[in-house]
Amino acid sequence: MDFWTRMEGRGPDAVVVDGVSVGPGSRVRLRPRSSRADIFDLALDGRVAVVEAVEQDEDGTPHLAVTLEDDPGRDLGEARLPGHRFFYAPEEVEPLAADPGAERPVRVLVAGIGNIFLGDDGFGVEVVRRLDQVEVPAGVDVVDFGIRGMDLAYALQRDYAAVLFVDAAPRGEAPGTLTLLEPRLSDEGGVPVETHGMDPVQVLRLARELGRVPPRVLVLCCEPTSVLRGTPDEDVVVELSPPVRAAAGEAARMVVSVVADLIAEGGGPGPDEHPGEYPGERSVRR
């Protein structure tokens, strides 16, 4: 097996340390080996951390990617930024029981996606902008991903129980129609990587190849008045059409309601774990 084939392989879902299965979400105490300790290891020795992922190097050796439990910048570590994310061998951690006095909060990601220079395609971005002006439930991250598909795929590796995409999508309805969908991924593989593209299905497949997709995936889509493809003969359009702009406010209210329901339900898997098109959907018409 060559180097690149080994690098493409996913790490194990968990490793066994002292008879305990350790994987994403596990609490551990850091016990670095003194023979390889650097200044960070000396500073972090004995600290409690949370495992974010089990990864492997080119030799297939597993490593635990962890963030400190009490790090105020823990979200930066979850975003794979240096200085807040650390790697330890399985034998360098001590498994800890879950804190009985603190339940792990349910986290939900609201991802606004679309290109603001293609007219109604910027619907998701506009909804996120409006959500900045309202209070959303605790545990909900609202992010404008625009066309940054790779960033979204990496964000889905965090411990989100659910993700709600907000996007414009033609479905043959009247312009401005809002539809809440619960898609299922097919088993197709081979995802082309587009660092500046945003096809939600491809992003979900890429996220699955990287390691995980949240248990619950929802899409709130709006019927556009027209669909622009960004071809050279098209003009740049930076405004939403009147029906789609009118739907953005209703969509923001719907997002708040949907994420509140998701948190109350604990995220949780959808009604059907098997691949399919759209096993359930409901429409909200203006």
C-alpha cells in the first residue's frame, strides 16, 4: 500500500485504553510520556481534555486529537486551528468517566450557504444575516459559509447533533416557497473536492469520508425566482428577488423554531437510517 493510499484511509472510530473504548466525546486526563515531553506537554500534564477525533499517521498508528475541556477557545480547536488542538498517543491519556453533574449539551449548526453575486442564490446568506438580529437557543451556531464547501465539511466533524442547511433550491414551486426537507445520502463515493464550491450533497459526502456527518440533517430551502449559474454571459446580481427577500424573514423565524425542536429532541436520528431521496418533508407557503 503506497503513501497516498494510506493517507486516504480513515482512522478508527475509537481505540481501547486500559480496557475502555475512547473516541470522539470521551473525557481523558493527559499523561504525556516524559521521554518526548515538550513545553506544551509539561503545561498540559494532568489537564482534562475531550477527544475530538481519532486519527492515524502514514504508518497507520492512531493518535487522539483533543481539546482542553476548560479552554475558552475550544471552538478553535474543533475548527482544527493550532494552539487549541493537541495530539496524544492512546497510552498518553487516562480515560475518565463522564461528568455526572453536567450533561453534554446538544449542539446544532445552522449553515447559510449560497453565492451573494448570483441573485436568489444568496438566500441562505441573507437568512443568517437576519438571524444575527434575533436570539437563538443556546448550543446553536449560526454561520455564513457562503461557497466555502471545504470549511463546511470540516465544521461537520464537530460534535453537532444536527445541521440545518439554509439554501435556495428550485423545486418547481412558486417563488418564495419555503420547504423543510430531510435528505438521505446515497452510498455513492468518490467526492470531487471543490474548495470554492457549495453543493450540499457533495459537502455531506465529503464530510462522511472525512469522518462523520451529524445524525440529523435538515435543509430549509427557498424556491428562487430565477436560477443563475455564474456563466460569463450573465450579469452579477447582488439583490434577492422580491418574493425571496420577503421569504427570508419567515425563514429566520422558522429556523429558530426548528432548532428549538431539535434541541428539545436531543438532535436524534431521523425516522429512516437508510439512503433515499426525501423520506419526509413539509412545505410552508407564503
